Amino acid sequence: MSNKRKRVGPISVYFTREQINAIMYLLDCFPAADPDNKLAADAEKLKRKIMLHGRTFDDRGDEKVSLYFYEEEASKLILLTSIYVSAFGNPTNDYYPQIGLTRKGLGISQEAEQIHSPS
């Protein structure tokens, strides 16, 4: 792995102008709702990362932003997005019963499952 790759994070994401504006709006909602919340701090940190490290470019007439995230940052962005959609979206399907039908875990976190799983 190159030194540059380690510095910028291994997860590459490209957003259109509309998508990055939606992400930034989503991240603005957390500190607006409760500025002292841990999620608000995570949202502010992600916003700073995007503003500081995002690179804008033109892709055949489409305005885009290139970003590289570390796994922890990508994980937080996914969590914040799911919380936002849960609060303000209108999911019509319940997918939970279908998850893991072919492979049931122990019903505990991955770290705990790895510790408790037979080798």
C-alpha cells in the first residue's frame, strides 16, 4: 500500500454536486438538533473533513467531489445517514426479518461473535 493511500484513507467515494449538498445538509441537521450530542460532534468532524479534503472536479460536464474516508469515518457517515433516514424518511418495507435467513449469527456484535464463535 502506498504512503499516500495510508494518508488519505482507503475508501474512495465520488459524489455529484447534488449528493454532496444532501450529505452536508444531513450533517448540518445533527448539531442543529442537539449541539452537545456525540453524534453532532461526529457530524461536525465529517463536515470539516469533507470541506478540507474533498476535491472538486468536472466529469464530462458533471460537477463531482472526490473523497477518501478511513473505515471509522465511513462507518460514522453510514450510521448518521441511517439515523437521519429513520427519523425523516418513510421506509415502507421491514427488511429485518429477511436479514441473515441463510446464515444466522449468535445475535451479538461482530467482535463478541468472533470471540465466542468456535474456531
